[in-house]
Amino acid sequence: MKKLRNHTIGVDSGDVVLFSDYEDGGEMWTGRGQRERRRHISFGEQYKSEPSVQMSLSLWDVDAVTVMRADISAEAITNTGFDMVFRTWGDTRVARVRIAWTAIGELPDEDDWDVI
């Protein structure tokens, strides 16, 4: 559990089209085997430390003929942003993916002291 010591809590969120491979024959739609897409997301403001990040699929446009396989994760989380990662494998054909995300964490406060 992440405990927030401060009354200054920041919540940032977004909804990002990670890719749309159907229109141009991209590898998520035409490829096979291990495939990955990632995008760096920058927060609107810098957090005091790494926030908790939650992601969920808000649009998943897939071929119904093949098995649907997907793994989404937030990686390389820092106080300024994170990497949104989508992975699939096998013969799964993914036309489009949109991912919603929310970050919750402690923001710097004007009363914070930076003692060196």
C-alpha cells in the first residue's frame, strides 16, 4: 500500500489511442508472435514521488476469428510520467487499442523543505 503523507494529492488521467493498425496493415493487425507497442505518457504536473498508475482498455478492436490475447502494463513509472505498454502474441489480430489511465500520488507542497 502506498501511504500519502500529505494533504496535497494529485489525480491525473487520460485516454490514449495507442495504435490503429487496421487501416495501414500494421504489425498488430498483420503480424504473428510476440508484438509490443509502447508510448511514453507525461503527467500534467510533477509528482513528489512515483504515483500509483492504473490502466484499462477503453477500446479494443480485435478480429473475432483468432484468440484474443493481451497484456497491458505501466512501466518505468517516475514522478514525471510512465510508459504505457500493450503486448500480444500468437495469431491474435488487433486492429486498434485505446487505453484509459489514472495516476494518483502526492504532489509537492509549498511547505516542503529541501534539506541537503
